[in-house]
Amino acid sequence: MSLPAAIPPPPTSYDVGALRRAEFPWADETIYLNHASIGPLPERTRLALEAFNRRRAMPFRLPDRDLFGTVAETRRLIAQLLSASPEEVGLTVNTSFGLGVMARALPLERGDVVLVSDREFPANVYPWIRLRDLGITVIADLCHFGVPSWLGGFQDPAFPVLFAEYARAFARRYPWIRHFTPVNEIFIAANFSALKGWWNECETSDRAFVRAIRNLCMAHELAVEAILSERPDAIIVQGESIEHFHAAGRDAQSHAEHLNGIKHLSVDLTTGHELAPGMARFLHEHGVTSNDLSFFRERRAVGQRWLGVDYHHTSEHRISSTGHTTVT
């Protein structure tokens, strides 16, 4: 994920271009994108491996203290990077093997739930698919805050229909999956992308927010219809963040009431619930039509929805009379 537009990138104390040329001299002429499968080796790593293998070819020159000392020092350095202890670090032959070991080592029991993203690398999906034989439930999270770069963020009017087609294809390809989160934390996705200007389209206006919340909710509900057409007994697991805005004084009350109204829009629209006072007018003023609201009033997957809520340390806010918000 790129840094929010309002936050400048952190300063570097070294020449990135020079480091890149030194470690990956071929990169000026070649664009390589398959890092998740086989990542390129920096020159310093290649040279270290060559030096080690020269000694390994004559094992009498590689005593145990050097062999196991290298492993111990590697664990120490990784632990330092992760703010962990060396005892918490395990080394495996590759990432895929490590994920398989981790998945089988977790104390999961029949009835437990594992949430996976639709964009995971296959090696991070297959271990969890294997666990279904043990009665572990997989929830497919189809949209987690981002869209492909060829779409215009959550502002793109094509997003709902294209996303529904994608959800249908996903449900058809994986008929054994029953639990789906079509769009995760809709309010957060719309707020951060179109009101705060941090994600995706990086907009900062009420009109952009309304367009994003409309498109996200429309995409969610069209995806629900598409999933149910492939899997009529599907369970829709909707995840939302619990947000609340506290007024910092009487003059801030109207700002707080407005934000506490829009925070409910994602759940109200997707479940056909009555909107908070003033919200229908707010939506109409910024482009949501009567036909849109009629669509949202239709209830789908009745009796087949779960609502999961997240409460973060950043979920409660104090808002001033100027509209400025801070985390409480």
C-alpha cells in the first residue's frame, strides 16, 4: 500500500539508486515482477553464498561452530529486526514450507475459522485448504480496502458490476467455500479513500465519500446476489469497524452528529435498515438516486448474514468545532 498523499515519505540516509545499481546491476535493463515465486538475490547475498559453498564443498573446512553459529546469528538478527527473541524465530527451507508447518502447528480445532484474502499467493492458501479436512472453516475475504490499478478506485462506476462478476467467478471456482466477506469494513474503506485522502483514489470531499460508500455498498450487495446464485446456502460475514465521534464541546455537536450518522451508512444500506436522520438527504445531495436507495431497501441473504465488528484503539474520535478530529 502506498503512503497517504498527506504524509511525505520518510527521509533516507543513503543513495537508493546507487544501492540498487550495486545490489541488482541487471535492473537497469530488466523489469522483474515475479518476486513472490523466485526473488532475485542481492549481490552481497550471492557473494556470501558462493563463499559458503566453496567451504561446503570441502566440509573439513566448515566446522560445526561455523555452520551452527551462522544459523544462530541469523536467528538473532531476525529477532532483532522483529523485536522478538531468537527462541521465537524458526528457519525453514522456503516460505511455502514454513507456511505449511505454521498452519499445522497452530492449535486450531474443528469449528475454528480462518480468514484468507482473495489475493493471497497460492502458497498461503493451500495450507488452509488442507485444514478443511479437519473441520476448519475458511472465510473468503474478496475485497480488503483495495482495487486493481486499472479501476478508478472506489469512485469508478464500473466497480460494483465488475466486482459482482468477480465474486460469482470466485464462488463458482471454489464451491467448497461457504463463508464470504464480499467487502471488508466498508465505512473504513470509503472514509480512508474518499474523505481522509489516504487510500486508493485519495479524495477528500463529501461527494467523493458518498460516491465511494454507494459503490462499495452496491458492490457488496451485487456480490451477495452473485454468490447466492452459485451457493444458495452461503453465509455472508460482514465485517465493520466500530467508530464513534465525541463532540469536544457544544459547538462541535453538529459535526459529531453528522459523522455518527455517516458511520452507520455501510451497515444501514447493505442490510436495508432505516437511515439515520438527515442521511437520505445527505446522500441525495451528493448523487445517490432514489433508485439506488430502493435497491438498498431490498433485503438479501435473510438469515444468512453474520456481522463481525472490530474495535481498534483508533476507533473513538474527538471532534472540534472546526471539524478537526483526533483519536481519543
